[in-house]
Amino acid sequence: MNIKELHRQYKKRLAKEKRWIRFYQLLLLIGFFVLWETASSNRWIDPLIFSSPSRIFRLLMDMISDGTIFIHINYTLFETVLGFILGTLIGTILAAILWWFPTLSKILDPYLVVLNSMPKVALGPILIVALGPGMTSIITMGAIISVIISTIVIYTSFRNVDANYLKVLQTFNATKWQMFKEAILPASFPTIISTLKVNVGLSWVGVIVGEFLVSSQGLGYLIIYGFQVFNFNLVLMSLLIIAVFATLMYQLVEMLEKRLIKNE
Amino acid sequence: MGFLIVENVSHTYFSKDAATEALQDISLTVEEGEFISFIGPSGCGKTTLLSIIAGLIRPTAGNVYIENQKVYGNKDLSIGYMLQQDYLFPWKTIEENITLGLRLLKQDVDRGIASKLLKDVGLPAVEKKYPRELSGGMRQRVALARTLAVDPKILLLDEPFSALDYQSKLKLEDLVFKMLKQYNKTAILVTHDIGEAIAMSDRIILFSPRPGRIHEIFEISEDIRRLTPFQARSHAGYSPLFQQIWKELERLEH
């Protein structure tokens, strides 16, 4: 037995373990759909309410062939991505302003707490009246739901950057802007990325609720429309599509994380 | 006229509950090329004084001059400050870390300067690596290179060897000592280690605590000063001086 041989065996074991995990993950997925289908066709559950994978699939095929589903997906995806980027970006900028003016941050502290604990979706009706019943309101909903929590989390991270890094920069006569650019911001990248991950989920909530309220297009609209005409195939299909795209967005953020934070 | 003049410096920290007097009426003069150590029990304001000399804190009273210029708020003076840990920026390469000061001070960044400095501090060509790929001793050497890159008027060393293992510490002491002598730099070292202070300095200033005051000044004899820190530790005059300072420190702490 030499080391090379042992290493080969070790790698083989790892690969085997990974294969088994993948297998069970797949089994769970297939099992879920098979159980759902069987339960529905045998009327263990009410197919009118819980639909079934085959019905959903047929509906999806119909909507793909007439192209309507793409319009809805496009619409919602655009709103969500924009709301998500705006929410994080504005949150970061606000955090920077608070860091820059410590007195301002002390003054605003209680208001941030109030704004953060308030359910932002409750602002929906006001937004719609103020911005009109259209895409602008929905994107604003997607952004507003994540902006305050992003501000708070990122500002906390700005403040927790080790003061000795700033001391090093100070001995080089760095300006405040240089301290922000060289130390504060890059040291907080991991935090900003993790708020991005949280914001993926939050923006979907904002956008879907926004579409519930006003839209005549999009996946949120399909859900509320399906509910109104009691077409639960439509509701569950939209839900599955949202699950797929929300996961994809999350994966994209993780890829971004790996590229940006290679020095940890 | 001295190179560095500390003139009647006092400093008090204020908090909601108390006003703590950290330093009381400190005056001292340091000549160019001299190596001074500050030692004393914890809470004697050594690091506060170092920060004041660096121009990072404005003293409550008194002034500090380097070459007759006030240090606080002076953008023309360059001061080298080394901390207990290296504080290299983990997201920057070694080269970017070394040239950071030059860029911030808008000095010319020579293309070869990083590799030249790395060679000077006894490191191989690691410019393109990141700090995490280097050992603690190597990182502190890079921090030294970063400090020396801007050609500072004075080097302030705040226990820069204390976080290292003993062997790296001894090696780095010798390196710093040699480089300071080579460039005729003035330096002030804050340390807890009496041995280190004797081995490296020309003069040792012992502080008494609460509030920090200069208690006693020890001159190191010429024949120990000439030796490198490593050799100095085995000089005949080293142990008696160590004992003497040790006793003084003990007395201050009780």
C-alpha cells in the first residue's frame, strides 16, 4: 500500500458518497412528483385544489406553444432582478452615507428601527397611488422590501472593520474617501454578498405581492388570476416556475461570490 | 536642536463615567538615527504617546515636533507605523500592499520597487501572492517593507514582534535593526520585552503608570549598542542591565 494508492481510494470513496447523495436527492424529487400524481389520480387529495403534475405539465406545454408563458416570466423576472439590484445598491449607498456622517446615523437610528420593523408590503397601496398602477410600482416594491435591512446590515459591517486597518491608512495621510475605498468597502464585500443572497428571496416577495395588487401580467398575476377563476393548475404551475427561477438567481449570486471573494 | 521633540505633552481620555489621565507632562528629545524604547507596566500610556507622536491623536496639552514641524494635522510628514499584527490588506496582493502608501501619498510608484523591498527584507519574489499564503513572520516582513516604501522620517514600532514565534522574532529584530542603521532612521519601539529593548535600543525610557510619566531613562552602553540584537543578548553587560530594569518594573507594579 503506497500513499498514491491510498489517495486514489480516498478519492473513490468521496466520489461514491457524492453519487449516493445525488441519488437520494433525485429520488426525493421524483418520489414527490410520483406521489403527488398518484394521490391526485386516485383522489386521495382533491385534484381541483391540489392539481397534479401531469395537468400542470400539459398546461405548461400549452402556454409554451402559444408563447404566453414567456411574456409572463420575462415581465416578472425583469421586475425582480431590477428590484433586487436597486434594493442592494441603494442600501449600500445609504450605509455609506451613514458611515460618512456619524451624527446623522445617530439621529436616524430610531427611524431605521421603525422602518425595518414595519411590513413594507403594507406600503403597496400607497406606492400604487403615488407611482401609478404599473411596472414602476412593482419594481419599487421589490426594492423597498430589501433596502432598509440591507442598509442596517451593511452599515454594521462598515462600522466593524478593524480600526487598525484605518490606522495604517491614516499614517499614510489617507483621506476619508480613500479609507472608504481601500478598507471599509472591500472589507465588507462578504457581508454585501450575503445580503444579496437574502435579498433574492425578499425581492421575489415584493414583486409577487406587487403583482397581486395591480398587475395584468407576470407570474404573480397568474397566481392571483388562477385563484380568482379557481384554476389551481395555473397557480401551482406559476409557483413551480418561481421556485426554479428564484433558485437560479441564488446560484448566480453564489457564482458571483466565488469570483469576487477569492482571497478568503 | 533635536530631531524629534516632545514638549510637555499631557493627554486625558474622556468617557461618560470618567476622565482618565493617560499621560502627564512628558518631555523628551530624540536625535536623528537614534533608537528609543518605551517600556512600562500596562496602562502607562506608551501606545498613546506613540499615537501622539504619529500625529494620529491630538494631545490634550503640549506639542510634538519633527524637524521643527508640528506633527498633528501635518500632511507633509511621513511617519512609518508598525502594529502588533501585520494588518496587510487580505484582498490586495503583496505588491499592492507594499505600494499602498506610495499611491496614497501620490509618490511615484517605481515598477521594481516592490521586488527590491522584498529582497531587502529577505523575502523571495512573492509580489503576486496574497497575504494569506504567507507565514506570520513573512507577513510582518512585508508590513516592514510597506512601512519603509514611503521612506518615512521616523519609524514607530508598536510591539511589532510580540505576536511572532521566538525564532521569527529574533530574526526580525536583527533585520529591523540592520535596516534602520543602514538608512540612518530614527525609531521608537514600544515593547513589553525588556530583553528586546536592551538588545535593540540606544536608550530605554521607563514609564510609570496612571498617569503615564517618565520614571527613568537607561542609557545602553556603547559596546552593546554596536552589536546586533542577537549578539547583544549574549553580551556580558546584558544580564545586569536586565536585572536592574526588571527590579524597577517590579517596584512600579506594586
